[in-house]
Amino acid sequence: QVQLVESGGGLVQPGGSLGLSCVVSGNIFAINAMAWYRQAPGKQREWVAIIIRDGTTNYADSVKGRFTISRDNAKNTVYLQMNSLKPEDTAVYYCNAVERSGNRHWGQGTQVTVSS
């Protein structure tokens, strides 16, 4: 099993920055990729960014150039640095682990609110 615990959400003004963390535990060696998703009120959950086991990263067009996904293998932690935040970035952000088998695991989510 894989367990994920997110942290770092909060309230930030438009144009500001915020960093999220996701601590991974359990069967880490089964994980092939880590991703961040978000879900705004009344909307479907959407993919934000991914980092593959080999270090390859990719981003949704809506966050490209503003968000950066990274990891610290020694700390079993994945990060999402969010800059130039916009009100439309307001959502609950979820950490997601994808195993080689295709199984997915989710964190509990952390709220990010961008508002003046």
C-alpha cells in the first residue's frame, strides 16, 4: 500500500506564491509516477502536473510556466511550487501516486484559495 499526506495549502493573494508538499510512505518502489490534481467547487477533478520515475515532468496548459513539480527522493516527498497564482487556481489540490500496475493512490487533499 501507498500512503500520501499533503500539506502547504492556504490563502494567498493573486500574483502570490504557495508551495505544496506530499509525503509518500509505504510501497514506494511500486510507484512509477507522482502527480498533482485539483478540484474546484462544482467542477471535475483535473490533472495539474506529473513527474515520472525517470524525472520527466509535464504540466497542464493552464499552469505551464507558473507551477513546478519536483521531488526529493531522500525525503520521499513530492512538491508543487505555484507562482503567479490566479483566482481560478482556487481548488482542493490532491497528490496522486501511480503504480507500475496502474493502481492509483490519493491523498486527502489540501485547500488552496487565491483571493484578495
